[in-house]
Amino acid sequence: MARKGKNRKKNRTYSRNELINKCLGIFSNSPFKTFNYKQLSRILEIKTDPERQLVVKILRDLKQNDHLEEINPGKYKLKSRAGYAVGKIDIAQHGYGFLVSDELEEDIMIPRNLLHTALDGDMVKVYIYPIRKRRGRPEGEVVQILERARDSFVGTIEISAQFAFLIIDSKKMPYDLFIPLEKLNGAKNGQKAIAKITDWPEKVKNPFGEVIEVLGNPGENDVEMHAILAEFDLPYHFPAEINSAAEMIDEKIGSEEISKRRDFRSTPTFTIDPHDAKDFDDALSIQKLDNGNYEVGVHIADVTHYVKTNSDIEDEAYERATSVYLVDRVIPMLPERLSNFICSLRPNEEKLCFSAVFEITEEAQIVSEWIGRTIILSDKRFSYEDAQEIIMGADGDLKDEILILNKLGQTLRENRYKKGAISFDSIEVKFNLDEKGKPIGVYFKEQKESNQLIEEFMLLANRTASEFVNFGGKYIQDRKSDNAGSVKPKTFVYRIHDRPDPEKLDSFNRFISKFGHSIDLGTGVNMSKSLNKLLNKVEGTPEQNLIETLAVRSMAKAKYSTTNIGHYGLAFPYYTHFTSPIRRYPDMMVHRMLAHYLDNGESKNKKKYEQKCKYSSEMEKKAMDAERASIKYKQAEFMQDKVGKEFDAIISGLTDWGIYAEIIENKCEGMISVQSLQDDFYEFDEDNYQLKGRNTRKVFQLGDEIKIEVRSVNLAKRLIDYTLVEE
């Protein structure tokens, strides 16, 4: 019997995603033919009934999603996609692009030769071809550039005898700029500079440009940080007129203004912030009430009292949308006079605030709330480390107040997790820098109780502000009444977070099963609880950072919107950003809307605010990308003198072109090129996060521990190359 079965061909099995792509591939290769499930199963060598039934279901889903049309019962054909669409171009690493459009259910691939000078972020009109190509994706061609996203770029100057080029830093810009020698404006060979596109003649590969700013020599800390900001089209200084306007703002608080506000100057009040922070935009106050409950105030800098609508400072704040946090500096949204002095809740200075005030029981139950404008006087400024020492038992000012707030905060936190909030307390990589900004050490920053204390009360204030507006300006007791939802909610800025994609969760669950873990894929609280249990279980293990990263990737991205769908990760049906107006423009919008609605104002223009929400979300992503780029640069700089040294690492990513590995002791990530793996030809298995040897069947899997040697460091490109050390 064993001899008979020896040559029997093993059935090919596919994951759902693989099967979708395979089916679409068959239809794409024969766009005018019809297929039924039996024909597809035969082509794909599928012989089991469960998999055949999966093909049937996939065909129905592809029809439902408008990818296929059903010509006769059970017979399907590729649906023609010819037509035009408008959207933004997203350039991929290898130079091709994707059209991202609200008009379409999926992105349209644009080959590099069909981009026709369209650049990353440009608003374009695209013709979509009816025949599908490339792994089942629809393909298109740019026919019109409607609006350029930007016209200036940062890079390194290369000068020859007759001309020069700006070799652009960004991987999303597939062309270098041709610079005539007379347009260098003093830039020297090898220097970092910013150049602007001046012309792009038809059928000319590279655009023409001129240098508009020389940043300096590569490798210098300030030059590199400014280059990163320029790469993401972010400012690194304020125009002189904006600083002048800020200097003209009167910081004095008159008695008439005080009379309009609730006075907390005699209530114990303090701030807790990072040790190097200068912009303190939130403070807490606490006092015990006669009934045994506590009155807790969450006091937020009243930025919009000083920054008036339609002012130059307001316009600048909107353009920036957020403060940017690089490794060694903060680029503030507001001029320093506002962010670090007038609005910053510094100790022993009277400050104007917008506050959410709560009556809370000892069990952290919210009895009542109040929202409005206040005046405070902070008694003390704590760093997180100072507050943590008091929580751990040290003596200090306001000890009782901190301990009470910490106890209440921990109860709020516990209740939040019971309701389905997800705990993502990832490890933050920080650098010890010398006086020139060079990294001399790496350390990891973890969330402790002092951080959680502040976080919980900020979450409470954000949630309450959102609920207050959504329920038509009703406070907590009124919101509980039977007719609380009868008032149509007014336009508001929400911070929303959608439910995770089921397929991404399924893929994540299959991956973690290789570590002996699993999560509940049901909806609601059970899934959240099982994910929290997993995150707690992997804490302190080698795969912790990896599993946390993949868990975050399986989630949707939080963003701003005037359409509320709730915040899934926090398990809040209503949520906004109210607590950081010094560094986030959406919080300024929220303050203005709250003040307007507290004065019984009419609902704001939803379309106008939705545009502002979308822009704020885009700028938030830019700022985060710039922060990551600065971390990558410092990691490369830190590893420069470690070429030739060996380290223990964990596989943090896999692609067709290589293995990404993260050194365990310092979390510096680099890449092992597939070409450097000489023992076999390796193929990427995307569904199982694996790289497999074709002949040896050797497998490299996400999360595997390996030993690497630092091969080279490219500081200009912020890249570290490793080689695998065979053990």
C-alpha cells in the first residue's frame, strides 16, 4: 500500500487571500472568457469539497464587490473597469504608483511609465483600463495632473563640469532634479539643499530645478534634522511676521475676563509632563467635597482665547496642524511665546483654561460633570519620574493628591478594559545624545503608573467633551434620561477608530499560533479581552515587540472626522481630542466648537469641518513619518562604529528582497539582502510571514531569533545592512 501511494500527487491548499488572488489572476489573463467554479477548481487543482465551496463563495463575493459579472447562472466574467477617476497618487518604493480615490473601492495601480510626471501626493485624473493585470489589480494611466502636492524637494547636490543634479532623499520621488550651474545659488558639491521644480518639458525624464536653500554639510545634526523636515514638507522655523504677531499678544489677565470664568486658583493643582517638556497644556486639580466625593478638574490651556480666528497665527497653526517631535527637538505648532510661555500652564502663574470638572466617588464613578472656561494657578510642576517616585512611596509635595488621583485613575483604567478597550503599551526607543546631537546610547521608555494617571483623566475629558456635544449639550445626568437622544447632534470633530479588518485579524491569528498563542476572533469585548490577554502574556518575551507591532498593523488607523463611528481601540462610542490645543489643531477646533455650543450657537458647517479633519489626519501622518525618519537616522548613526560586530536579533519583517532584523539589545533595524543568502533560492510566502528555500526548504519566519553581523551603514539613506551569521 505504501508503494502505491508513493507517487500520488498531493492536493494544493490555498488560504482565502491566495485563492482570491488566484481566481482574479485567471479572470485577468482571460478578460473576455467566462468561468464557473468547476473550471476554476480544475485549473487550480482543487479537489476537496470544502475548497470548492470556498471558490463558490469567493465568486459570489467578487460579484457582490463589483469585480465580476454573472453572465449566466454560475458563469462569471471579469467586469469592465474602463473609465476615469480622480484621486491622489501614492508612489511605492519601486517607482510605480497607486491612485487612491474616494470614488473607488480599491486602489488603481499605475506603472511608472504611465505616471506621466505625476508625483507622490498629486491630485490627478486617471484612465482605468478594462483589462486587469498584476495580481488581479486594476491598472490605469495618468491623463491629467490637477494639482501638484509640492514643488520643492530636499537632497544632495552632485556637480559635474556642465550641470548639476539634486539627488533627492525621498524614496517616493523617483526622479532627481536637473540643476543648471547658474541655478545652484551657492550650493557646493555634496551639500544638502532644497530645490524647487521650475520646468518639466515634455518627453524629458528629469524635471529642471533651482536651489532655494542650502542646508549645509551632510552628517551635521541640524542639517540632517532640517533635511528630514524638508523631505516631508514640514517647516522648521516660523516666518518673522508670525513671531512678531505672537510678541504683540497681551498676556495680562484682566478682572473682567476673570469674572467670566470659574475660579480654581485656590484648589490644589499641578502638572505632570516629560522631564524635558516646556509646553504644559494640561493640569489636574483635586479637592474633597463635603459628601465624601472628590472634585477633579482637568484643565486645558485656553489657546483659542489668544489665537483668534482669521488671524495670521491661526492660519499658520492650521497649515502646520500639529507639533512635530523628532529625536532631538520639537517643532511646535504655535510660536514659542504662546506654546512655552503664555499658554503653557507653568507653576505659580495664573493661566486661562478650558476645563472639564467631575464629581467622582471613591470607586471612580462619575456623579456629575461641568465643562467651561476657568482660571487656575498650578502649585507645582512634576515630571513623570517625580510623580512615579511619590506613587512608589517617596514623600513630596501634594503626595495625598497624587495618590488619590492615581487610585482613581487605575480604577478608571480597569473599568475601561472591562468594557473592551485594547492595551497597546509599546516600548518607546530613546537615545542619549551628546552636545552635538550624536547618539551615545539607547534606552527604552515604558509606560508607568504616573503616565497612566494622566492618560486616564485626559481620556475621560476627551470622552466627556464628545458626549456632551453629541447629546445636544446635555450633562451626564440629562444624558441618562429617556429623551436624551432626541436632539440631533451638532457638527463636531471626533477622533474615530474603525473596527479591525476580519481578514487581517485572521492572518494575525494564524501567525501567532506558531508561537502557541491565539485570540478570540469574535466581535466586541471577547476579542478585545483575548487580545489584551495575549499582550500581557508576551510581555518580556523576545517576540513581544514583534507581536505588538503586528497587532497594531491588524487594527484600523485612528483619524479625525465629523462622522462619528466611535473609537474601537478605546471602547468609547464617543471620543474627541480636547486636551492638547498647544500641539494639535483639531483640539483648537474642538475648543471653539464647544464654546460656540455652550453659548447655544447653531450647528457648524459639516462639509467645511470634514475637510479640516481630513487635512489634520494627513498632517498627523506626515509628522509621524518624519519622527520615524529621525529615529532611523539616529539608529544608523548609532550603528556606524559597529560595522563587523555580531549581535543577536529577531526577524522583524520579510519581503521579496530581504529579511528585516531588529537587534534585541538596542532595537536597531537593518536588512539582510536575499542576494546575500547564497545557500539557496528563497521565495517569499506572504500569508505565513516566511522566506522559504526552494531546494533546502529552509525557512526564515517572522519572529525567529538569528545572529547577524553589521555589514554596512548608509547614513544618507538611513539604512543599515546586515549579513546572516550561520550557527
